[in-house]
Amino acid sequence: MSHPVLEAVEVSKQFANGVCALSEINLTVAQGETVVLIGESGSGKTTLLRLFNRLEEPTSGEILIQGRPARQEDPISLRRHIGYVQQDGGLLPHWTVGRNVALVPKLLGWNPDRYQPLSDRLLELVSLNPKEYRSRYPRELSGGQRQRVAVARALVADPDLVLLDEPFGALDALTRIELQNQFLHLKRQLRKTMVLVTHDLNEALRLGDRIAVLRQGRLLQVGTPDELLRHPTDEYVQMLLKHRAGNPESDA
């Protein structure tokens, strides 16, 4: 395995109301690897993702990015160098597609001559013709198209790390499959280091190089799809896989 881009070392998170969202999480994400975080509602998967770009702070433990403690980095600067795709895309409704995609390069102070061709290239990579779509507004797009724009925006500044929080969760089944195919194409082409949150085991098995299963704030098992399918080490993981075997199209 190549050197880690991201590490969680003995990370715990307890909220002010006393809820323990995460307990002693240890996880490493290597260069070019896609790790999928999966678990039911309340498992801590989204909280863990938000710790990686300092939208939340750990109660204890350490998040390391490229070997450096994330807590030592300015959070705003850190986030501008990490790609982030929210569940609903998070596009600015009063900005055109072109402006939305170019948001981070603008914040980083790039010259338009540099970021405009990159914005168009990323739109092409997510199968949106820039001549047709760059001047449209989010309200003029379908849900799947808005998510494509959000992915392009996350990638345009060429970040080392991309975080995706259930990026396909709100879409209909056919659009979801289409965007999963697009994700796999981008994954092969760009070889980015990515962490993706989902509650859908089939999606996790399809998209992840490794899968991290969480439940009630604890990390139960981490392994490749084949390792999980062949050697589940926890009863809950076995239950998820049995549920999938009985109904392969259902969500975990």
C-alpha cells in the first residue's frame, strides 16, 4: 500500500449533549484509494467524514492529512484544498454552473485564464457539455445533473483528497446507477484519494477499494469488498451481507 493521505488515530467524538458519536476510530486511507464508510443512521459515518475537513473537531485523538495534524492547519485553508461533495450538492442557486464549478479556484486566487479551461474540462469529464451547461442555473438542472456539477466543483482545483457525503442518496434508482458508473470512470481516470459515505451496501461494494463498517460510533471491520464478503468478522457485518444476499437491490 502506498503512503497514507489520511489517517484517523484513536479518534473519538462526543457532542455537548453527551452523545458519543465516535469511539477510538483508527483508519488509514492510502494515496489513490477509495474508502467507503457505511453504516445505519447514527453510526457516525458522516461525523467521521466531517472530522476530516474540520467541519467537526474530535474530542480526542488525531486526524492526519499527508502526515500533518489537521488541527494545526487553518480550517478554511484546509477545506479549500479538500474536495467536498454534500448530499444535496450544495450549489449556490444564484450562480451559474460555470461560476459554481470555479468557486474554489476563485477563492484560491487563481487567474481566470487558468481555471476557466479547467472548469470546462471537468464539466466534460462528468458528461456535461460546457457550451450547453456552463451558463445554466442549478434550478434548470435535474438532480443528477446538479450532482455532476458538484463533483466537478470538488475536483477542479486538483485536491489530494475528495470527501463525498452520500452523493447519490437522494436520486432515483436509474440516475443513481448512471452516476455510480460515472464515478467509477472518474476514479479510473483521475486516481484521486477519496472517502465516500453511503448507507447502501451494494453501492459500497461496487465503488470502494476498501469498506469501513461503522455501528454506534465504533469501527467494526475494514476490508476490501472481497474480504468482507468472504470473511466477515462481526455479527453485524454478517447480518448486512445476509440481508444483501436475500435482497441484493435493497439498502443496508
